[in-house]
Amino acid sequence: MTFPFRAGLAAALSLAAAPALAHAVLAVTQGSPNQTYRGVVQIGHGCDGRATTGLTVTIPEGVIDAKPMPKAGWQLSTVKGAYARAYPSHHGAIAEGVKEIAWTGGSLPDDQYDEFVFRARLTDAVAPGGTVYFPVRQQCDGAVADWREVPAAGQSARDLKSPAPGVRIVAAAGAAHASTPVAAAPTGPVKAGDLTIEQPWIRATPGGAKVAGGYLQVTNTGTEPDRLVSASIPLAARGEVHQMAMDKGVAKMAPVESGLVIKPGETVVLKPGGYHLMFLDLKGPVKAGDTLEGSLTFARAGTVPVRFAIGAIGASAPETASGHQHH
């Protein structure tokens, strides 16, 4: 089967049935070209009351380096294949990769909810304003629901019986041409749904450094938990959530693979020595006194533009407008 390269970027699966109540959606519904995307497929129902026993996600053309997250109680398998063309990456050109991910052998009752997670990289195959579709096949006891329909030009996905979950492509913060006006991120607290984000800042780096630490405070005033899953700045290839912890007197750092949970009514502080953002593969130094337009991606709130202040090398807190650090 041949897949259109830019028009739709969706692989089709055969439609066996579309039982009532079954539905598959993506928690994060927007992403940016040449950025990491964390796909969280949410399953809230089975098929006509039947338990979900398998889930298959098709990775469309233009999405590369897909990696699934193992799930306890489920068997994980992937299908690899060649891309329509080679795509540049941090490790050279990539011409093939995972095209399909399947979780099977489990059982999710109709009255329970669960998530199936993968990570991939969005390329520039679809320009900002377009949508990338991830067809999902939901298998149940004796039934199948294929969420694979892609809207035609000018058609709304709401008009489709079994729409494939889509990711809207938006320009990355700071990626627009200098002559193009860009909406700046707010300088004070940033509101995103039930979340309030305050004091995002990054430590300056010496020349030649490849990583930088980022910090902030986020409060959840809602009734549902959210998760901080990634971050982005123009100077870094990607931004991850990491944790620093002491193990037998030795400080160890590791990524928080499932994202940092912000519970209802809770304020979470990312700071040196604890949870923090790690910006990787820097393209240049992060300079003290500058500001960087960037973004934070949450499982529920989506991608939120923020402005990072740049503190001194080794700083333990952001600086105020007068140049003094908070204590």
C-alpha cells in the first residue's frame, strides 16, 4: 500500500466493526516539527460492553524513531519497515523504523480506563497548520473497532464515524523566521486550564556544554491530575523531565519516563537537586541574563508557551528583576 506523503500522513487499517461506546483518543493533541512527541492513547470504554484485549497503533509517514512503553500484563510487539524517504536525526539519516505498535494479551474491562504510551519524533513532513493522524485498532472479546478514518480536505473529523486520533502541528517556540511576528509567552504566571506555571528559568551553561537544567513551579487547581511530560527551547534538540536522587550517598539522575504527576490541589516545584527539566543536545551556550521562548507539554493541558529566564551558572534560584536571587 502506498501512503500519501503530506496529504494525511495516515496509514489505513481495514475496518472490521465500530461497536458503540468504544473510543480511542490522544491525550496530547498538538506537537511541533522536529520535536519529540509523547503519544498517550486513552481508552475509556470497551466494545459494546466487552473488554479490550488488544490495541494497535499505526505510526504514519513523517513520524520517526517510535518507541513503545511496556505495559504490565500486556505483550508488546512492533513491526518495522522502510520510510518513504530518509529523515535527518541526531544520529545521522534514518531510513527505517517502527511502523506499528501492538499491545496484546491483556484485558481492560469496559468499566475501566487505561492508557497506552509511545514516544516518537515528528519531522517537518507536515507544516504547522496540518494534522498527523495515528490510526488505532481496538480489539475486544469478539469485536474490533478501527479508528482509522482521516478527514478529506475541508471535512471535519467530527463528521466521521470512526476518526483516527490526530495531532495538530504547530510552530515550535522561537522557530519562526525573525521577520515573522511571534506571540511572546507571558512574563508573569502562565495559566493553562487548571494549571498555573510560575518562575520558569534555566541555568546558564559554559561554552561547549551539551545539557542545561530548567526549573519552575506548577500548581493544579482542578479536580483531575495532570502530568508534565516534556519541554522545548530552540537551543535544545529535546527537553525531558528528570529526577535527581541520592542512592547510598551518590547523586544519580534519571528521566521520569511516565511524566511528573501534578495532583489536584498540589504545587510541584522543579528545583536544583530534585525534579527538573533537562535540555539535551544544546546547539549553543545558554547565556545568563537572556530569556528564551519555549514550551511545556502536559498530558491534559497540552503544549503551553512559556518564557524562561536565564540565571547564572550554578545558580540555585531564579533572579528577580533587580538581579537578586530568591531564597
